[in-house]
Amino acid sequence: MTTRVGRRPGASLVGLAVALVAAAGCMVGGASEPGGAPAPEQPASSGTPGADATRADGTNSVEEFQQDVADARSIAERYWAAQFRASGQGFQPIRRVIPYRRSGEVTCGGQEIPRNNAVYCTASDYIAYDVNWSFGAFRQIGDAFVFYLLGHEYAHGIQTRLGIRYNFTIQQELQADCMAGAFLGDSVRSGTLRLDDGDLEEFRDGLLAVGDDPDQPWFAEDSHGTAEQRTDAFFRGYEKSLDACDLT
Ligand SMILES: [Zn+2]
């Protein structure tokens, strides 16, 4: 995936297993959900992402990771600002995007945010992500992970701005997947982002490989949806834009 500035050749999407795990671990409001999914390979324990690994897709350096986080954030901000403007509403970007390294380093509404997670905190309007965990996923999967992760968490901030609060977590999460899909699909259509050949198929394969355990009750507090539900939600948004996401 490349941004319009064309900083480097597009990296292929190796599979989004961990991206969906990230979403599974995300938190809305006060309740944290570590997710229980296998964590991606962790970079060296120094607390700073290591830059020693090399990926065939070229997405390996700390600098690229940080740049992708910044790009994903600014593209999401511009995207949502334009959506709000088009409907005659003012827009406040999400206040902060905070990297963290230790469990409890960041709190949301008094609750410690655990490692291996990424969250949107409704109480304080920020996105926080475990930088080592996210960087590991970025190296394993590719840069699309960062755009998906930020897109999904940013969507929770938009839900808050729109006053959308479903009764069940799974509804909130599948809508966020749809909105992340719309954000990415629209950004590709507008030329802000570019996918390489085969990326969509790999994206789909990755989405299918993950999701809640089939035995997970849909009404459970940490349910995010089965692989099929999440894939459907994401690609409904990706292909049809926000009209598919029931934002009204
Ligand atoms: Zn979420």
C-alpha cells in the first residue's frame, strides 16, 4: 500500500490475521479486552522497536512504521473531516494517538490498558497502541496492518462523535470494521492510497482466517464477530463506502 506521496513501492498484504487480532483486542469506552489471541513476534525487548529484521515487502524499519502511523492518522483525519463537512457538520480530529510499551502505562477512565492491544478511549478521545506489538505485526503482515488498525480505531472515535452506541459490542465492532473498510476503499478510489495487484485477495484471505472463535456467543462482551462477519462488514464498507455502514 502506498500513499500518494509515493514514498516507496507498494508493500503487499501478507495477511491480516494479526490486524484482526488487533481489532479483537480493541477497547471501546472503559472495558479492556486483551483478546487472548496469539501475539505477533515481538521485537527486541529493549522497549524500542528493533530494526534488524528484513521483510520481502520492505516494510521493516521503525521509520517506515512511524511514517505509516502518521500517514494513516492524517489520511483518516482528512477523510472524516471531509465526510463531516459534506453533511454540514464541524469535525474535531481525535485528540491524540499514543504509543505505549507497558501494561498500565496508559489508562482510560481509570482502567489500565494492557499490552498487546490497541484501543480508542472514549473518555479522553485518544487512540493508544502497544508500539512493540504493533511494530511486530507490521513486520509480519505489512504496512496495511497500520492502516487497518488506525482505520478501525479511528472509526470508534467517529462513532462517539456521531453518538452511535449499540447495545452489543459486536454491533459496535462490525460497524467499525465497515467504516474502516469504507475509509480504505474510498481512499483507494480517490487515489490517496494505492493497492498492489493481489492485495485484495490476500486481504480477504487474512480476514477469513481470523475472527472470534466459532463457540464465542455473539452477545458476549468482547465479541467482535466471526471471521465471516468481519470480512463481510469490512468489504461491504470497502466496496460500497459509508452507505453500507448504517451510520444514520
Ligand atoms: Zn474495535
